[in-house]
Amino acid sequence: MKIVSFFDEDCAGGNREGSPPPGSDSSQPELFSRIRNHFEGDVSPFYVPDRNTALALALAASAEKNSMYLCSGTSYAAGRGCASINRVVGMAPLAVPSQFGKLDPEAIETSLRSLQERERLRCTIVSIAQPTEYGLVYTPGEIEEICLCAHECNMLVLMDGSRLFFAAAHLLKAFREQTLFAGVDVATFGGAKNGVGGGEAVLVFRREISEKFPSLLTGMNIDLSGAEAFSSGFDRLLTFRLWRKRAVHANEMAADLSAALSEVRGIRPVCSVETNKVVAEVTPDVLRRLKRDYSLRTFGCPGHTVRFVTNYTTSSEDIARLMSVLR
């Protein structure tokens, strides 16, 4: 049986540390109140059961059906999440070339200029992931530049924040500085990647978008049965700053793994390690050894490129076991 410990963060699952203490009864309204405190009140939170639904509904509330959303060609919204988004809300991506998943105003403007007028009018949203699928982080200043560019082009900005905790741990900046204060219009805020199962929150920073959201949830028959369980786990992450302990640990383990991999012949880092991902190009021999014992995600880069993902349960022993396969 192949080892999946470096496949993605979901491999870690939840644990007792992330569960509510005995006798607690954290409700969805209490969670939403706590989220509003983090964003100084200027946010309307909603619960959705999973990442795909969160992205789809955020897009649907922000644009008309059959609109297009501009995003990095390597993003989840352009790849594995694309089919689900299209199925739920009938929207398709305009995939833009980017360096390790990061967009910038020039890339956005160049892509828009390449469109015919009819397509340009359909493209009404810019979607960015914080951090990217490569683990790179946008600074608040970079996000603000993207938002200014998008708004000048009469577009809104959606942030895929399924891994926002890891970016916050790297930046040492409050969540609101990466979203609301930078000009983001709507964001998803995930807990599954940091040990909380059962859904994601969607954070809406514009009233006209938030007013559409409840009717979308009702009209699409979204299953909200997991809301209370999600609320309990997510509330504990925020209340006891458990999110930071977990995210910092995962980021540190990725840095340790990167240092260990750099000593192995046949492995070349593709980009810097800023959060909990190590992306490296490997030789065919190294890839063969990895595939024999591990289940890992590969990237569409030149050569054989593999992504290693650490999480809050990753240990030095896990890294040592991986290195024993490679040496």
C-alpha cells in the first residue's frame, strides 16, 4: 500500500485537538460573530459543505450565469475544480499563464486585450488563490494591485482561501489584511486543509453579493447538515489560535523537507518554499522510486515535477522515511 502522507493536507484529517471541548456547543451564529470580529465586522459569512461548492456559489453570487472567470492556468479553479464549478453554475475559466500560480496586473490586462469584445464582456471576475497551488504567497500589496486593476476593468476579485491559514502564518498578517483591506470582494475560507472537516466558509465583503447568497443556497438545494460540526471545529481553530500552531508547524516541516531534498542527487527545486509545499523537478529514476512507495501529485511543468505537501501531523520521522526511499 502506497504512503499518502505528502499527497495533500486532507490526508491528515481531524484530531481530538481540533474538536470542541466536552460540554461546549459552538453554534454557527457564534462562529460567524467571531469571523466578523476578525474582519472588524465588514463581512457576511456563509457556510457551504465543500471547497468546490464554495467556489461555485461565490462565483454565482458575483456574476451572471455563463460568465467567465479569469484565473491562473495552474490554479484549482482552472483544473480539478473547473468541472464542478461549470456543472453547478455554468461558468468557465479563462486560464492565464502565470509564474508558479501568481497573477499580476500585467497578465490580467494582457489576457483581457486578447479577447474579442463579446468574450471580454463575459469575463467579470478575477480569481486568485492564497497561497497558490505551488505554495507561493501574495503579499497584501500584490493583492491590492490586482484588486485595483480588476476594479478598473469592471471586474470583481474572488480569493480561493482554502489554504489561507498557511499564508497568514507565513506573512504574519491578519486575515483581513490579505482580503478586505486589500480590496477582495469575496473569499472562501477553508478549514479542511488545517484539520477541520465538514465544509468551508464563504466571506462576502459586498452587500449586493451577500444579498444573493441565501437564495442561491436554497435554490441549489445545498446540504447544510454539516454546519454545526464545521462551526465547532472552525471556531476552536480561531478561538485558541490553534490555526496558527498547525499552519506554522506545516510550513516549518516543508522548509525542513526542502532542505533534506536539496541534498539528494536528481532533485531540483522549482520555486521557493513559502508555505507547506515543496515543488521539485526529479529525474526519471527518482520519480520511479517515489511512485513505488508514495502517492504524490505531479505538475504540468517541464520534466517530471512532483509536489510534496506537509500538514499539521507531518513529523521529522515522516521526512526521514521519505529520505530513506530516495537515498
